[in-house]
Amino acid sequence: MKSFSFAPISSPTSKILILGTMPGIKSLELNQYYGHNQNNFWKFMFQILEEEFSTDYEMRKNLLIKNNIALWDVLQFCDRVGSLDSAIKNEIANDFEDFLATHPQIESILFNGQKAASFFKKYVHLTKEYKTFTLLSTSPANAGKTFQDKLYEWNIIKTLL
């Protein structure tokens, strides 16, 4: 199955860029980042940013924008059956040179899991230095760590804002 990533959620004032790998099946169906209700991404964001949790996608996007956080995926396109990153084939990366040039305040790049970091390192070669952090995946497929373990790691966001 051919998969295409979404447009980024960002503003010119974004300071942090969070990168996933590629939207899964449920996210693609809903046309929403982290649309699977068992993915902890949005739960983490609301808790870390000390806002009341919402399932409204516009409120979710606004939460990131008002906190100067951009959200995108490393990959623009891939072939994949299912939602697992391990099934990704024929991948093409997004254009980070252009994106980062139009978002000059970004200082930190956070990867939602090892695979996002791996694809980024494989395909993206930047001239500017950024603080990078590879965090535990928020995916329900990453069952090796507890919600609290993952949340603790994701709290690095507070120190970067």
C-alpha cells in the first residue's frame, strides 16, 4: 500500500520539531497525526503542556502551535502493508532543508522512536546544528515501557520551550 505523509503542523515561531516516521493506517483513515486512540502522543502533549485533554483535532493542532511546537514525519512517501515501521519500503524523505529554512527558530528536533531517528540520519544531511533527542515511541506497538516511563522521557519538552 502506498502511503503519503501529511503536511506539517507548524508556525513561523516553532522552536521544537517533533518527527514521527509515517502515519499509520488509522491516522491515514482519519487524516490526523497520531489518530489511533491507543497512541499516547496526544495524551503526553496535553499532560506535558498542562492543558485539559481533548480529542478535538483542531484543539490538538492549536495546542502545538501555541506552544511553538511543530509536528511532521521524516518520510514523505513509502510502501507499507499495515502500520509497523518495520514494514516500510521504498521510502522517500520529506524536504527538511526547505522546511527548516522557513522555520529558523527551530533549535531542537525530537524523534518519536528509533525508526524515525534512523530514517532521518539515513536521508537528511543538514548544515546547521540542532539539538536532537530520540524518545521512546508513543505507539501502542511499543509495549516494552510503561506509560509513565515514556511520559518521563517526553517531559524533556518542558526544558526546550
